[in-house]
Amino acid sequence: MRGIKPVSIVWCLFLFFLVLILPCFSGCVKKPAGKEILMWLVGSEKQAQKITELGRDYYKETGVKVRCEAISWGEAHSKYLTSVVGEVTPDIGTMGLTWGTEFGNLGAMVDLQKDFPADLKDIEDSIFPGLSASTKFKDSVYAVPFDVSEYIMYYRTDMIGKPPKDWKELTSLLAELNRNGKSMIIDWGGLGWIGYSQFLWQAGGDFYNKERAAATLDTAAAETGMEFFTDLYKRYGVPKEEKPVEQGFKMGDYPIFISGNWKIKSLADVAPEINGKWGISQLPAGPTGKRTGFIGGRVMGVFSQSKLKNESWGFIKYLSRPDIQLKLYEATLESHDTYLPPNMKTWDILPMDATLKEPLKAQAMDSKGPPSLLGWDESTRYIDTAIQLIVLKGKDVKAALAVANDELNRRLKK
Amino acid sequence: MKPFAKEFNRQKWSYAFIGPSFILFTVFLIIPVFASLYWSFTQYNILQPPKFVGFQNYINIIFHDPRFWKAMINTAIYVACTVPASIAISLFIAVAIDQNIRFKNWFKTFFFIPSITSIIAVSVIWKWLYASGKYGLFNHALSSVGISPVNWLGVDWTLPSIIIMSVWGGLGYNMILFIAGLQGIPQVFYEAAEVDGASEWEKFRNITLPLLAPTMLFVTIMSIISAFQVFDAVYVMTYSSEGAVGGALDCALTIVAYLYDTGFQRFMMGYASALAYLIFLVLFVVTIVNMKLVEKKIEY
Amino acid sequence: MDINGIKELDRRDAVRASSKKQQQRTVKILVYIFLIAGSCIMIVPFVWMVVTSFKPLDEINTYPPSFFIRKPTIAAYRELFSIIPMGRYFLNSLFATTVITAANIFFCSLAGYAFAKHRFFGRDKLFLLLVGSMMIPWQVNLIPSFVIVKKFGWLNSFYGLIIPAMSGAFGIFLMRQFIMNIPDDLIDAAKIDGCTEFTIYRRVILPLIQPALASLAIFTFMAQWNNFVWPLVIIYSSKMRTIPLALSVLNGQFGTNFAMVMAGAVVATAPVLVVFIAFQKYFIKGIALTGLKA
């Protein structure tokens, strides 16, 4: 008796757990009755709740329920991946601008161009051209913009007066600032391809040729852009590593900086002391007269595994409407996650201060997104490396660009 | 016949004891491990079926991938610096706390607190400490004593900065293990040594260290494994808005950061799995050597 | 030896003893200084985290980070609890974590005992397999484990959260190392008394490894409470979320209400701190070990 009892305790516990487990083999995931769209939003819970609220109005219009859940940025990629593998994707997913192409090309997203060509055209015509170009992949479109984030220039009106209009004015301003131990910050993608891309475009160049058949980083324009961009670091004291932007701006050490539009909100929060003493402006024009900036944002698309494709697309169209975007804008105004609408018509009715709205809209009109092409995310690393080699290790601009160009071409052929 | 029956009986107990753990282990670890082992011989983007490519991934990694070697060297430096430093300091703390002193529990809690502090708070504070020029506390302190400021988060210093932060953050964890280990050392040994007039150092050298060997082996092996797989610290200190991890010119790219990049950012699961098995191979050799060395010592 | 000689020896002993006492005092003071200074360095980010969670909007995000509040407020906590149904998530986390911790203490110590003190066929190979399994970065096992859990139909359920984590290589390894320290004499004595293996485990082994069990409990609780990636991939409905999942979406892409994020972190940290403090009392000298083997 004594010899058996304890063993059986162990095994009983074991069996107990097995019994616990068994009922669940039948499957625990239940689908709710009725039509309900599930949308995942990369971003904050607050925005997600707002969209669920908007979904209630949508329910009244169409009888389709909408539930929006937030997922965090850092892990969104893994979450989407596993959900596709596990066949538990949401109906609508929002994601980074280039992910739509990535997932779509692997068959996980609905090709909107094929399934909803007419509606898609309406949306594409209404959003900023630079943005819509970035969502097209060959003949397919897997996602449409959910919001906009764009580059813009910030400057202290009390210290600088007028913002630099072109490269020349910028360098002469910086030279003057340098004499007083001050400089400029390039935030968000400094020492990386995003920072470089705008100077490349302003110089009249691009990453690839029109047909996307070859990389064009070996052109004179690419070189001019790179030369100017890296000189900002090498000769004009632009810091090579992360700086507390708002603080430097407030203290006047960096009375001018280039960053994303969300710094508007963050400056108001962090540096209320300088309220009214700063402004924003379009980026300085390059030798070609272009003031092109970088534009990005989140996109939304329908997953192939969705059983409610039409309804989901319906809600995406709904979220692309100016009146709805206006509501979203107003709802998130006070929160820390800025939302800028991608629809140009929304901007006509946007209740925003003109000193902010004008430059933001003008810049968005003259902006480009990342090239829409497979393996772009991988290629960016070679551009980053080239920039960092030039700035940090003093490598020759032409030679560094040539290497990057080869790598880009190699990836194009794959 | 009887000894055999007895032997069998004893083994039955042993298997019963390890049984529950091993069933879980097999289902949720061994099977996945074999799946990823298979993937390491394929080209696999997760969403489409894997394509068998033999040893191609391994060949590419070892012979055609400078990033792998860069990550390997960074990781080796990281392991070589954090593991000994962390073990030495945390052992020292554990011994200090284990003395006959007051507020023991407070000290234990304080030293453990970095392990439970939100990683966001930790990174905010450390980024402030490391910030360049007059913005950072370290540089402020350095310049006030006349040392020229260090570019802590620049290309040359990012890895050392991460190492310092990691050592700081990991002390509490090892300290707890050492304290637990110290509790198992019979007090009589120390009493006997005191009668012989042994100094504190002699007691530490001749009693504490040898009797702490199993704990030490555990801490060492676990520290090496987790240091080799460091990811979070690198991620929070070098994560850029474009989603790249590892800092400018890969100055702080570690092997698991690279694995994460290839597997989850670039959908190259086959390649990432091959990386994982190379990591395994290195760790396995290191651990076996470690065990052999320490277990030989324990046996005397 | 004459009387004077002995007196002389006594005197020397006394001097030596007093100088030793002096020395011990100095050591003790140094130890205190070291520990207090060390503690201060350790708790800085934690203090900042707590302080920030009580800051009003216009005081957060200051640079350099400030450790003082002019107008303390609990606005961040109020906002946090209004956005996130914290009660339910707290219960989810607490339930899963407690069950996992209890299961780990039991299964790991059981297996650790077998590995440390039993001789059975395949022991060393199995142990090596166990330790080896920790050397493969979990990232590559994420998707296969996910698929297995899905095949069992455990997605979005406590089963999926709990069962795969009920035992672990780390815990078994830890237990084995500590049980190895226990003298075989104790176990043999118990065997002579006619104890069964399970009684030995319960009556002899468990009481002696309390500090190790306490550390295992603390580590398991902490790891599971903060576990993020696994719940992230297997939990799909908002009702089943755990605390780290709920907190991860407080961040926007670029902007963050830091006070609220820190308030979330404080709420998430509190239970771990409680568990840590509660288990500290098990860090006591193994009573049965003193006086043995001397």
C-alpha cells in the first residue's frame, strides 16, 4: 500500500490535467453570430476605441458590426505573421506602409485592384499622390492609406526669423548658427535612408528608374543629394546620434530641426515655454527647385482569409470618407497619437490653425513614399550603410553609393 | 532476480518523477525544435510551404554573410564582458547581504528591483545617462572632473554602453540565486574555520566557493546562455524608427537581434533557423566544457 | 609552562580577539556603505517610474528626467483604468501566472530530484537534452509551438497560456543543482526508515530546498507575469488579454502619454514586488543541514 500510493498521486495529477485538457480538443475559438468585422489597428488603444465607436454609426448605416482592437507596433509584424499561419487573421488589418505589399505578395491580402477596381480608383484619386504611389505594387494594390505621417521643418521664429527656402539658405544659416555653437537636428531617420531620400528627391534623383528595372544611386543627382546630406553632418554640426530634440529646440542649441509631424503635439506638451515662438515650414528646395519630403503612414487592407471581404472593404471605404476622417481627427486631437487624414478633401474642412495646416498640406502634396517593391525593406540597409560609412568613417561618397547601387540591383533581380 | 526487480522499481519512480515534465517538454519544445531544425535546411517565408535547399543556408551564413560574423563578434564581446562581471559583482553582493547585518530584506529588494522595473523606464533613464554633450548625466559628470565627454551611443561605444546597462540590470537575478545557494552551506563549517582562526577571505575561498559550486555552475551556464541570446537590451537601446535593430553600421548587432531581423522582419525563417542552430552549436560546446570543468571540481 | 606564560597567552588571545572584532566592525561598515550606495544606483529608474506615474501632463516628458513633482495627480491612473478594463486582465494574468508557478514548483522539483539523486537509464542524456533545449533561441520555436497549440484547439484559451509553461528546463536545472547539495546520508537514512521515494521528496528534499523553491517561484512568477510574446500570438479576444498585452497598446506609434504608460508599469509591477517580498521569508538557512556532516 505504502509503495503504491505516492506514485499514483503523481499519475492521478497527471490524468487530472489530461482530463482538463480533453474538452478543449473540440476547439475554443468561437465566432460571434451575425456579421461582425474584426479590425486590428497598429497603434494605441485609444484610437482603436474611437474606431469601434465610429463602427457603431456604421452599424446603423449598414447593419454590419465593427470591432477594432489595438496591437502594438513593436510586435505587429510577428502578430500578423502568426495569425496568417494560424488562420486567425482579422478581417481588416492596418500596418506599416510597405507591409501591405509584403503580405499581399505572399497571398495573405486581397488584391483590391482586382476585386474592387472602381471604388479603389475613387480612393486613390482623393489621397495624396505620393502616398498612393507607394501602395501600388506592379498591377496590384493590397492596402490603402489609413493616415499620414510626413516630414516637416521646425524653426524658432524668435531666433531665425525666416525659414531657409533652399539648400543655399540652409547652409548659410547653419554656418551662422555654427559660429555660435548651434546647429540643426535631423530626427526620424537621421543617418538613414529616410533622411537621405528627401535630399535625393530634391536633387532630382530617385532610388530606381521609372520602370523599376534598375537602381539609380550611381547618377549625378544621387551623388549631389548624398553629398549635401552627409555634409550636413560632417561640416555643419548636425548631431550623428539621437538627441533630445524638444529639449535642444527649447534651449536654443538646435533652433531648427527636421522631423515628423507628430512633434507638433509633442512640442506643445514638452516645451510649453516656447509656445508661439516656433513655426513649421516646408523643406528647403534643392537645386531643381523641388521641396519634396518623405511621406509615410499606416495602410489598411483586407485579409484573404476574411469571410466578410465585401463588408470589410465597405468599412475601409467608410474610413476613407472626409466626414469620418474629420471625426477621427477631432477625437484624437488631445491624445498623444496624432492622426492626420490621407484624404485631400478632408484637409479642406480640417479645423486646424492655418500656420500649421498650410505647410503641412503643401508638404504632403509634394511628398513621396518609399518605393513600392519587393525586398525594399531589405535594400534600405545598404543605403543606411552607405550613409553611415560616409559620415562616420569618411568613405568617399561616390564609392559608397556605387556599392549600395550594386546591392540594390542585385536584390531587384531576385 | 531480486536486485533487478528492486532496480526496476527505483527506475519506475524516477520516470514517474520526470514524466510530467518530459511530456510537456516533448510536445511543446522537442517537436518545435525539430520543426525549426528542418526549416534550417529549407527556404521558408512562413506563409508559403518550405523549399528544401540542403546545407545552403549554413553555407551562406558561414561563407557569404559578413553581418553574421559581425554579430558573432559583438555577441562574443558581450558575453565575455557581461558574464564574468555580473557573476563577480552579484556574488559579492550576495555574500555582503548574507552577512549578519540589518535590513537584509530591504537590500535584497533594492538590488532585485531593476529586474522588475519596466524596460521602458529603464531605457529612458539610461538614454538620459548616456546622452551626448551636456544633455547626458555621465558626460556632465565626466566634464566636471575634466575628462573629455564620451560619445556613449556613437558607433564605438554603443556595445560597451549596452554591456554596462546589462550588467546593472542582471545583478539582482544572480544575487537571488547566490543567496539561495549560500543558505545551503552548513553553518558548522564556518564555525569550525573560525576555531582554526581563518580570515574572512580564507573562509570565502575555502568554504563558500567550493560549496557554492553547483549554484555557480548553474548561474554560469544560464548567464552564458542568456547573454548569448541577448535581445531586449539591444532592442531598446538601438531600435530605430525604420525598424532596424543593431545601431549604426551594425555596431551593436547581436546574433539574436540578427535572427529576429531575418526571421520576423524579412520573412526568412529558414535562414533564421539555421542561425539558431549555429547559436546552439556554439552554446552546446561551451556548456559541455563548463560542466566538465566544474563537475570535476565538485567531485574532489 | 608556568602561570605567567599562560596569562601571557590569554592576554595575546584577548588582544587578537579584540583586534579581530575591530576588523569585523570595519568590514561591516564597508559592507553597509557598499550596499546602501548600490541600492541607490539600483532603484533610480524604478523611482522615476513611480514618480512619473503621478505627474500631471505638463510635467512629464521633461528633460533631463525629473524626480520631483510639483502637482502630484492620479489622473494617469484614472485614465488608465478608464481605457483598459484592468480588473478582468488582472484576473487573467493572476490566474494563469499562479497556476503556472505552482505547477512549476511541483513538477520542476520532482524532476530535479530525480535528476540529482536517482540513477536511471538515460538520465544524463535526457538531462543534456533538457539543458540543450535552452540554447535554441525561442524565437525560432515560436511558430511551431503556436501551430501545435492551435492543433490542440487551445488558441485564445487558458489552456494555451498555461499548459505549455507548466514545467521548464530552467526550473528543472535549477532544482537539480540545489538538490545535489543535499548529502546522500540524509536520503539513505530516510530509506532505512522505510520511507518511499515520494515521502523522501516531500519530507526530506522539499524542506531543505526552500530557498531554491522560493527563487524558482519568484523567477517563474516574474517571467510569466511579464510574458508578452506568447500571449500576444495566441490570444485573440480582448477578454482573454493579460496585463502586458493590455499595456503594450498604450503606446502610439510616435507619441505616448508617458504618465499613463508608467502608471500601467507600476500597476503591472506591484504583484511581482509583492510576490518577491512574500517569498523572501523562505530565504532561511536549511535547518536540518546545520550540525550535519561536521
